[in-house]
Amino acid sequence: MSAPRGGAMVQPCARCGSRWAVQGAPMHWCPRCRGVLLSPGPVDAPPERRNYRWVARPPGRRPRPSARPVSPPVAGPPRYQEIPRWGLHDSRSEPAPVVPGRLARLSTRVAGLLVLTAVLFVLAAVAEIGRYLILLRNRTRLIPQPLLLASDLSLYVLAGCALLAALLTAVALTGWLIRARRNAYAAVGEQDPRPGPMVWCGCLIPVVNLLWPGVFLTELARRGEPRALRAVRIWWCAWVLDGVLVVVALCWHTADSLQARADGVMISAYTDLAAAAVAVLSLWVVRRCEGRDLRGRERQLRRWVPASGPAAVVIEPVHRVGESADRAPEPGVGDDSDADRAASDPAPGAAEQEEVMAK
């Protein structure tokens, strides 16, 4: 190819860099490497007017033409032997995992805490009863010092652990109540009208918590599980009774006489047993509000349907005389038994006719 003259129009190749003089209509493909030819432009055009740029290469290194065969254009829509693997991938943005706090983790273990609290209060009641038996024994005989130390240690340790477990369980139950109320109201498209601080204060402040927990649980049962209303009312009565027993036990311990102190030991035992019963009832209420039984299993709904008894035919269908009745066999000669039986029994046709007439 001869070098183009000054001012001549050339078409550079975008692949191999060759310049081809424009002689007539512009070309589209490079005759050497089948690359794309740029639009025509003057050879001595300044860089700002060029639609291409020069790339400097070392001498003797010309780009080799592509060895890939040029596939002919395909007529018609493309066809695939299998599902194409290419395309745009719609990556879903996964929400950031929410790390539950200590209170949320504590509210999920409310069942275990209630069981632990009930067991500790029962053991504390047993320790109180043991102390009362020691007092009865002490009326006539002296009690060994190691036995008294063991009784005091078990009584104080069990009572302290039971009170600590009760406080921890109360916090866990309050967190569970707030979460259950939020879910119950959200299920019906509403928002909990009781703010969180109100629920906390109503459940944890003494004397006030004799009233408000029952109100909160009643609202929860009416929004979530109406069948739990009876369990809530039973728990509420037991909760108030336990509070009254606590006040009586505290007042009884202020007495100075020995008999009053001995009676206070038994009242403390009754109070511990009542607290254990309240813990079990609380677990029952939690399970009922969650739609489970006391063991944590899914409750099976019972549906009562009217049961129909067996079909009894009031009126017997009427049959024609002679259709279903067999003919009586003719008595043979010398057969006295058959003759006597035929004489004593009426004819079958006559019996059916009398039955039809009676009906």
C-alpha cells in the first residue's frame, strides 16, 4: 500500500493500526485483519479533530491478525441448546442480623426460670417445716449444735436463692409480656397502647404489681388467645393471695413471743408453697398465651360435633303376600310330626296378611 498524500482521507484500522486511503465509498472492515475501520479523516488533522488516537509500539512489533475464524452472521433469533448461564444476577440485600440483648435472651428462658423458682420455693418451704419440727423437738430435749447450724444454713441459703430467682423471673416475665403484647397487637394491625416503661413500672413496683399485671395479661389474652382468660383470672387470684400471705408473714415475724415466732415459721412455709404455686400458674399462663400446654407441646383443638345414632327403622316396609314367604311343605303319609307342626303353626301367608293389615 502506498503512503497517502498530504490532505488525503484515510481510515485507520482499530485492530492492526493500518491506514487505508479512501477511494470512493468508505470501507467498514480492514482488508488485512478484518478489524473495524474508523471513520475517514485527514492524515495531517490535529489531535483534537481526530476520532482516533495513535498508540506507540516498539519497531518490528506489529499486531498479528486474529487467528479466530470469523463466524458468519446468524439469521433469525438465537437458539440455545441449554438454559444460558449468563445474565444479570439480582442479589438480594440480606438484612443485618439483629443481635438480641441480654433482656431478650432472658425473656426467652422464662419457662426454665419459672421451673427453677418453683423448685427453690418448695425447698425453702421444706426447710421451714424442718425448722418447725426442730422447734417442736426442742420443747422437751436439747438440739445438737451441728443440726441447728445445718438448719440455719439451709434456711437462709434456700430462701435467698428463691428470692433472687423470683426477682430474675419477674424481670424475664416482664420482658416476655412486652414482646407478647407487641406481637399480639401487630397480628391484628394495631399498636400496643401501653408503652414499655408503663409495663415495667406496673409489673415491678411493689403493691402496684398486684393490680397491673392482671390487667396487662387480660388485654393480651383478649387480643391473642381468648381461651387463656380463665387461666389469667385464676393466676390473678393466686397472685393477690400470695401477696397477702407475704404481708401477713412479715407482720408475724415482728412478734416477740416464742409461740408467735414458731407460728411465723409455719406461715413462712405456707408463703413459700404459695409462691411455688404462683410460679407454676405463671408458667401455665405463659403456655396458654403461646397456644401450648403446660409441657410446651402444641395444643390440639377439640371440635365437638353432634353424633348421630344408628339408623333405626321406624316403620317396616310392606311386602306382598307370597313374595318372600316360602311355601309350607306338604306333610307326607305317616309323618305325624310334620302334620302336628303344620296344624299348630299358622300358614305363612296368613301371618303376613295379618301383619300388613295391622300396619
